[in-house]
Amino acid sequence: MLRTLLAKDFARARRNPLPWVIFLLAPLCVAGIIGFAFGGHQKEQKISSIRFALVDEDNTIVTRFLRGGLNQGSFGDERRSDVPLEPVLLERGPALAQLNDSQLSAVVIIPAGFSADFLDGKKVALELIKNPTESIKPTVIEEGLGILTAGLEGLARNFAPELAALRDVLDGDPSLEQIGPLLTQAGQKLRSLGPVLNPPLVGYTKAGGATSGNAAGGSGFNLFGHLLLGLAAMFLLFLGGLGMGDLHREIELRTLARYRTLHVSLTPFLGAKVVFTGLMLLLCAAIILGSGTAAFGVTWHRPLALLGLAVGYAFFVAGLMAVIVAWIPDQRRADPVRSMVSLLLGMAGGCAFPPEMLPPFFQMHLMPLLPTHWFASTARAVEYGDAATAWLPVALKLALLGAALLALAAGLFRRHFAKGGRA
């Protein structure tokens, strides 16, 4: 009997696949729009080089030293595939002209008086003008300047007397006899700081022992994958509504009434609908995540964990939608309720945007109670957080909640029919 009921449900879905296709395409489209708007194309994350202009309006020995540092070629060791730099020394006017023509990613300006203010212990600033048509490369320049300014601040705090003496020397006609003692004094101070600087006493370790990226897959954060996991949690609710909402058509077409004339128990009929919905949800989840790999180059490093979470989540979605159908047998009244519940659970669970954007009250008291948040946060943690994240308890909790909701739906159906409700 189960095979016959499942064949009927799959045949109905095959004859009218449009609603399923719409909710399958929706998370991919939304993830693409948000991802391209805020993160750029996936291929842009593999940056070959960054061309930027360096405008030195101070042109002193200090700024020439800074220019030499920026001309080293990259922000790190090439063996680690860090970003290579292509600085170009220009005047302000030509630099801005090339920036407007999108020939540069950014313009870094060292203002006049920079060296004097720095040697006097005053606050100094570098001017950065970013290309608004690019997303990642100007940000890399900005982060690099942040590291540079932090280093200059540490230098100014620890070597203030030496810098002041250097300023006095540079005001006149500097010679090696004058600069030599200053370099010796600075070298002695650096030698005394050796135990602190090499190796550094300050470091960090991720909770659970992961040191960088994803310990299982060896890959870092992927914006499109992060978005897809949350959007899948939300749109699987809509897809589950299509599956269990098919009960409304069974009632309208009198299929359920004919079934009840031959069978006393509703368990096989409802069980077949749950199995159909669960299988369709797993298939849809595989299509959504697989399409993310094809469209955005997302790599899923722990597919087994994602599969386990998807199975538990499918149970929950089927149970929730069964309760709504049993509670509101009229399809015209149930459809907006089902859509509203799906939307609210998805939004409040932090599926469509970063959970940090929600008010603190939601984050602390409401979000931990939502199954959508259980699934989305655990899936994201498994892929882009700590690889040792315990996903199995979350999957079991979702499955148990789904089983409880299915039992509640069965009780609501029995009460409805016992009161003479139409089947």
C-alpha cells in the first residue's frame, strides 16, 4: 500500500513541477544577488595582483622608507599565495584620473608634513581613496594600511626618544656619525624586546583546537555557501508546505474519503505523505546545495554531517506542515498561514541574513528556541566554523521534534473526523 500511495504522490508532483521548481530556484537567486552584491564573484577571491597608486606629498627619508616597504611585492610570503602588489608612484592628479578610469584599485596618499608629525609624536594619517567598482582588492589595501599604521603607532610609543633625536638630526645636515649612535641605541632596545617579539607572546587558538579555516576541508569562509545553508533552511519550509499541503487536495478531491471507506487507520495514508515529503525535501536540499557547487564553486567539506542535519530537519518540516494542515483543513485559509509561518521561522531563525543583525533580545531568548536556527547555525558551524561541531544531537533533536509534531497532527485529524469533519 505504501508503494501505491507514494507512486500516486510522485506522479502528481511530476505532472505539476512548477511550484517545486520556483522554490528551488529562489534560494539560488537570492544567494547570488546578495553574494555578488557584498562579496563579489567567487573567482575574484583568487586575486592575481593589486595595482594601486602611491602619492608621496611629503617626500622625506621617512616616507621613502615607507614607499620601499610597500614596494616589497606582496603582503606576505609568496609561498603562502598571499596577494602581490603593484604600486605605482604618481602625482595626485594623474592617480585620481587613472582611478576614475578603473586602471587602479586604490590610491594611497602620504600627506605633506607626515614625517615631521610622526617624529614629533603627533597623530598621523594616510589617505586612502578606493575604487568603488571593485569589492575585494581595495579592502585588501585598506587592511594592509591598517597593519602599517598599527606598526607605526607601536614604533612611536616604544621609540619616542630615538624618533625625537632623529628629528633633530634630520633638521640639519645628517651624517653617519650622528645617525650611527641612534641606530645603535635603537638596536639595543630591539634586542631587549627579542624574547617578546620572537616568538610573539600573543597568539590565538580557535575553540576546539582548529587553528585556521576549516580543519576538515582545509578551506576558509565562503559567502555563497554560508548564504545557501541559511536560505535552504527557509525555503525547505515552503517546499515542505507543498508536500504536506497535498493533503488539502486529497480532501478536496475526496481521495481521503474513499480511503477511509476501505481502511480504518489513517496512519498508512499520513505515513506515506510524510515519507513523500521527506524524500522530496532531501532531494530538494541536494539540488540546492549541488547547484551552489555548480553555480558558485562552493565546496561542501562535510556532506555526511549536512545529510544527517537535512534528514532531521525534513522530519521537523513534515511534522510542522502536517500540524498546520490538520489544524486548518481548508486550503484557502491554510495557504497564507503556512507561508507566513515559513517566512517568520526563516527570518527569525537568522536564515536569510546574519543573525547578528537581529535585536539582542531575539538573539538571546527567541533564536535558540527555533528549529530553523538549530539547523542553519549548526550547518554553518560544521562547514565554516569548528569542524568538531556536534551535529548529531541537533539532527536527533530535530527528528524527535518532527515525530512529536506528527503525533500531534494525527491526533488533530482524529478529533476532526470524530466531530464529523469532512474527509
